[in-house]
Amino acid sequence: MLGVSEATIRRRINELLESNTIELTTIPDPIKVGLSTIAFLHLQIDLSKLNTIAEALTKYPEVHYLSICTGSCHLLVTVMFNSPMQLSRFITKELGKIPGIIRTDTLMHLRYEKRALGWLAPVSPSE
């Protein structure tokens, strides 16, 4: 479809890997591996403690995504657990002991409508 040999494609992929332009990885479906409780935490924090709080949260294995944001949500955190009870424990016991968190807003994942894992839009061969 691309009009080049398999060897050319392999060479180009190897160049992209070696230059750290791309990274090959596997991404399991969290629900299929037992992480059926997925939540998005919108954290409002004391901005003077932004870096300290962000650093503390990155150390939790349950935290799969953390982003510093503008607006009323200063940190957007995605967490995954085996059960709602584990999520509840994390919010009350772990987040509760981190100084500087002013407010949490927890959004529960219900189901995927779209799960695009790459950021580049697919391109049809004719383009």
C-alpha cells in the first residue's frame, strides 16, 4: 500500500525507535485485566504545593495518568482499581493525608465509547 519495500519500512521504524521519536508498548484493556473501577479525579489544590502534590501522586501505582491543568481543576488524575471500595480507600486514606488538596471531584468511568490510544489520526491509503 505504501509503495516501498518491507526492508525500507523496517529501517524507517528502527530509525524512529533509535531517535526516541516513537516507542513500542502494549496497552492492556484495564477492564479485561480486572481493573473495573476507573475514575478521573479533578483536584483543586493549594498552588504553592503544586509540584509537591504532583510528585507525591506519581508514586502511587494506582495513578495511571496525571496532568497539571488550568482552571478550577489544577490536577487531573486517572486512577484504576479492582473495586469501588479500593477507590474509596484511596480517596479517604491516601489523598486525605496529602496536605494542600483543597477539593476533589471524582468522576466514575462507566463505559468506553471511543478508546483511541494514539494521538495521530488514521490516514487512508489514498491520502
